[in-house]
Amino acid sequence: MKFLDLFAGIGGFRLGLEQAGHECVGFCEIDKFARQSYKAIHNTEGEREYHDITTVSNEEWRTLRGTVDLICGGFPCQAFSIAGKRKGFLDETRGTLFFEIARAAEQIKPRTLFLENVRGLLSHDKGRTFRTIISTLDELGYDAEWQILNSKNFGVPQNRERVFIIGHLRGERGREVFPITRENSGAIDVVNKESGMPRETNRVYSSEGLSPTLNTMQGGGREPKIAIPVLTPDRAEKRQNGRRFKEDGDPMFTITAQDRHGVILSGNINPSENGMNGNVYDSDGLAPTLTTNKGEGPKIVQKPRGYNKGGEHEVAPTLSSNSWHENNLLKVGGIYKNVSKTHQRGVLPGLSRTLKSQNHDAGIFDGIRIRKLTPRECWRLQGFPDWAFDKAQEVNSNSQLYKQAGNSVTVPVIYEIARRFE
């Protein structure tokens, strides 16, 4: 089938459709950076190219009638108004970008429509928005079917639920596409080792589990973060009865102030030698009261600044508001601060960095490293091959590549649907 790629982004629809043997004859994308990636990845020579879909006239769309078998697109979901005179789709969908798909379909009359949107479209405005869409397609002469599919069931470790809508032109209707099940598809179950999948931006996921749904990730540290082991063989540890041990048998323990704004300290400390009454506290317990530790316990290290020559202290010196100076450091375990590359100087062995008011600044180095996903990994989570990412990377910045991944569709899901088209 020959298809027109609307709201094309970086070509997730296109890649899946082409893998299933279909041919693109034109595309439309308003974002210039997405177009740069699209044209770097795909051979668009000789194709129709549109930018702002709202500026394409009905007459121009009609020139494609008879040359386009399918229109595809993941249209942005703006709120549909149910007020007004309710005179059909021209009244109820005008002002939304779904109207642009409806307008193109009315002029081109392709045999098939292939649309995608967020799962929330089904329940938006108590279901009236979705009912308007289906009614609009009916008025245009299309019988619709739809299904919610999750990317995690199609070989990519991303929890991404989307609703897919197929419109069949009456009189030229092909076979039904949905439902797609494990029995009739190549769908693969991906094990989710995380529970709940909350949306917090500072949530850390296991590298063995599922990524949360990718969004445009524009600032605020919204990229999914994973914890990866970095223990070397000589630092490997084992567990016994809930306590952690190094391979050489020396016990390790953690003390914590049980407050989400507090500091977590970790080290190989003998509590009986440090005024802690011989008690061992694990990461689920409370820290004992801190003392001046007259013995050989943790010390407060002050870095020199100005007239202050610095030094090690039993009692913490006066705290200053300029936390970036890192004047007061606790010499105990390996603690790091998760900040930008500009200020991050890696793990500070035996020292804590200066505490700040933000709860995300201090972290514990315990044989793992927490990092955000790279742009390449985000593209992989959408099913794009590395060669496609490499071409896009040549023409776009990382911030744009993150955004483009979040805005795309998952290629293996598109392929699984597209291979059913006749």
C-alpha cells in the first residue's frame, strides 16, 4: 500500500510500515528538527513534503486522490469541545489537529486510516472526545476498530500504552486488524521487575526491568534513570542474615536519618570503636545520635577558604550558605552528589559532599552508579535501529534527540499492525 505520513515526527510509522512492505509517497511534519532527523534517516527524494498541515489546501490534498491507499498519523490530542451547534465533524472537530486528518481523508479518500494516540483519549471528557472521533470517521465513510497495545509486549522494555485506530473505507474494506493477541502475533512478554511504575522524575529503575513511558523529556531531569553495578571483583560483597559483608568477611553497614531530606552514610566502621554502643544498624533502621567521636571515628573535614586554613574537627565548624564551596565534609564512607556534569567530580572516597536543601543532591555510593538513559537508549526503547539514530545524531542535538524519541511511536508495534494490511 502507498501511504501518506502525517504528523510524521522522525518516521516511526514510516519505518514500521516500510518493514511490512508498504511505500511512502509523502510526509508532513511542522517541527524543523524532527524533519532534519526524518530526512537523514529516510530517502525522501521525489516525495511530497508538507510542513504546517493547517496550511495545506483542500485542492492540494485532492491531487493525491487515487495515489494514496493509507493515511497514518499520531495526532496531538487537544481537547475537543462538545459545545456549539453540533453540525457534524466540521463543527465538532474544527480547531483540533484531528480535524486536519479528517479534512485530508475527506479529500484523498484512502482505503485505510491508521491513527495513534494516548490511552487517555478513550476516557477524555467522559468518553465524549473519543465518541466524536468515531462519529467523525463514520460521517466520512469509515468503519473504525481500535485496540490498546503496550510496547512492552512487542520486544522493547518500555511500559507504553497507546490506542490505535484503524478506519476502513466502506465498499473497499479489508480484513479486520484487531484484536492482536499473543496467539496471533509475534508479541513478546517483557518481564517487569518494577512494581507500580510511578511517574516521579527521580525514580530509579533496574537495568533488568522496564523503562517508564518515554515523554519529550525537556529539562528537569525527566530522562528515565537506571542503576548499574560498578563493583570490581576486589570490592564485591555478599549478604548473610540481612547484613552485608565484603568478600574478605569484614562487616559493612549503613546508618541513615530516616528522612527523605536526610543524609545516608555508608562505610566499613566498627561501631564498638565509635561510641555507638556496639549496635549495627542497617539501611532500614535509624541512625544513633551523632557524637563528637573522641576516638578514631568519622571526622568533619573543613576545606581551606580565605583566612580559614581548614582541617579536621571533632565538632562541625560553622556552616555557610555557600554550599558549592563544599567547606564541611564528613569523612566516613563513599558518598557522591548527583548533580550536573559541570559540578560533578565523581565519588569522593571517604568524604561526604556539602549537604544542601534539595533532597536529590546527596547519594550513596554502594557498588552502583545511577545515570539517565542516553538518547541512543531512548531511541532503542522505541524500536529504532542504531543506524537510524546514528544518522539523526549527525543533524541534531541530544536535547532534540530525547524529545524526538518521546514523541515517536514504537516501531515494532507499528510493524505488527501494518503487516496485517492488505
